[in-house]
Amino acid sequence: MRHAGRRGGATVPPRRAGGIRPRSKGDGTQHRRRGRRVLRRAGRRAAARRHRDRRPGTRLRGRGGRGRRRRLAARPRAPRRLRGDRVSRRPILVDCDTGIDDALALAYLLAEPAVEIVGVTTVSGNTDAARAAANTLSLFELAGVDDIPVAVGAHDFRGRAYAGGAPHVHGDDGIGGIALTTAARVHDARPAVELIDHLAARHPDLTVLALGPLTNLAAYAETPGVAAFERLVVMGGAFAHSGNVTAWAEANVHNDPEAAAVVFAQEWDTTLVPLDVTMSQTMDATDLVRLDAIAGALPRALAAMLPFYLDFYAGRVFADRRCALHDPLAAMVAAGVLRGVSVSSGQVEVRLERGERGRTVSSRGSSTQRWVRGMEGSAVEVLLERLESREWPG
């Protein structure tokens, strides 16, 4: 068969099914295809070399940077936790007695891109458990958050009844008497232990952040058949530092030392953030001015309640007007964003006898328990940077 219009009447091979002609061995097609493959492989190798040449801590800035790299200043970075092809956020359940520093910690966690608050349970401490839940719901409403369940936990402690909290530190309502508007949303109907169990089963990598007495977690430890969570971070205890209630005892442990003893007897992966480190990280009046300048209903509420907290510390704890960042620092440890954190490993025990009641001691070595001794940098700077980075409603 000849094809009209071919020079010299060249013979054209018959078409295969689908209209594809078989290639002739001498037509050069194979050489052209092999050449294209070589070029593609060379391009991929060059791209890989360019990727390897990018040093850690650098990145291209802008589309028109012509390949130039700029080293970024060192700052706390959110850890990348890969799940499949996407970066995930660390799920955190917060067990708290929502007072002023708890409110700061909750706001920080809402603004921290490394984590996701998946639930809150409340316990009596700074205020009673029901009021703590109401405070939390009001804060979430100011932040425009309506999908985090908040469950009410234990009202009374194991060794004694709740006796009124710490109104001299946090105000009668736990938040400096600023009278937040009652939230439209009500608390979750499930008991605290049930919500913890549900979230631990749903999130195998769950971190529990305990910012108040450990009453709820002691009940969880003694409930058969509950799901395991990945780790526990506790704001509590004092080791080489004096206590803030007695000469020995820190407030959260002192409120319910029996519960703390139960929790620390578990084989849970536990990190304590004690007074040894929290008393070294403070917020002063200058920081308050910076907080007050952040737009949004929640930052304004935080700035309104903080003067009460600063007034308690001034002259009693510190010579000048500043306060310790107990709960926000524990939240940062839970988020894993701090650098230069130093820890001591050891089994934590709680003294229950009179005279040393609530004292925490770290004795023999432990592979599952540790307490934070120190850190590099400024916690208040991390706190304010995170709050400034989020767009808050209101």
C-alpha cells in the first residue's frame, strides 16, 4: 500500500489496531526517546542536589528571590508531626481549675499551631469545678470557639472537702472579678472521667495537661477498662524550690495530695513542671501593656483580669509588680515548642504526713517520670508572640 503525497512513493507500514504504526528499527525513534529519558533523569538529579544544598534553618523568601537564601532568626518553632502526607497537630486535653493563669494557658493553646485542644475537664482548685467550667466556656465564646467539649469534674478533694479556692489570688470568680458574660453553650453532660476516656480512645497520641489538683486523674487511674493516653504533663510540685502554700508544698499538690500520690504511682509517661522553673518565668506591667494592645475580645479579657493577679504577687512574692507564668509554661512544655529544656528523671513521691503534707520528692531513677529544672529563652515572649499571631474575634 502506498500513501499519496510521500516522496518517491515510500512504502508505509500497515497500521495496527487503533491506528498506531509499528516503528522501524532504523527510524531513530528509540534514540530520541532514550535521550529524553536521560535529560529527565539529569533534571531530577539536579533538583535533588539543590534540595540537599538548602541548609537547615533557611528557606527561599518570595517568588522573585532568584534563588537567594536568607537565614531566619532562631525562635520557638512548632514541631512537625507527620501523619501520612500532612502535618498533624498534637491533641491535648486540658484538666484545669480555670483561674487567671489557666485562662492565659488556654488562650495560648488556642493560638499555638503545634497543638489542638480536643477537650477540657475541670476540677476544684482556684475556684470550684462548676465555676471553672463556666469560666472556660465564657473564654471560648470570646475566642469564637464552640466545638471543644467542656466537662465538669470533681468538686471535693479526696482528703477533704473543697473550702473556697483562692479568692485572694484569683478573685471570687477565679478570673479577677471581671464578670465575663455567661456563655450561650452549656457544659458537656458527661462526667470528666468519661470524657477523658472517650478522647483517649479517639486520640491514641493524646497529651493530658493537668493545670489543677489531680483529683480527676486519680479517679481515672482507678477506673477499670479506660483507654490509655500517650503522656501526662502536670503543673505542680516543688523540688529544689520552696512551696507556695507551705514551706514545702505547691498549691495543686497541696490541695489534694492523696490524688497526686495515686497519679504519681502510675506507670504513665509523666513530666512535672514545678515551681523550680515556673517561678523563673514572669510577666510584668510592661508585658500587660503589650497584651492590652492585642485586638480581640479574649486578649482584652485577659488584660482586664491580670491586674488582680499582679497585685497579689507585688510585695508578697516579688518585690516589683510581676506574676509567675505557672500554667502557660506547662502548656508550652506540653506543646513541645520550648528550647533548651533541662529535666531531672526520678520517681516522684508525695508526702502525706503532717508537717510535710503535699511535699514532692524525687528519689530513685525512673524511665517514665521527670521534672523540668530549667529552660532557655522567655516564656512570656512566646506567649505574647502566639497571642499576637492569631486574629481574635471581637
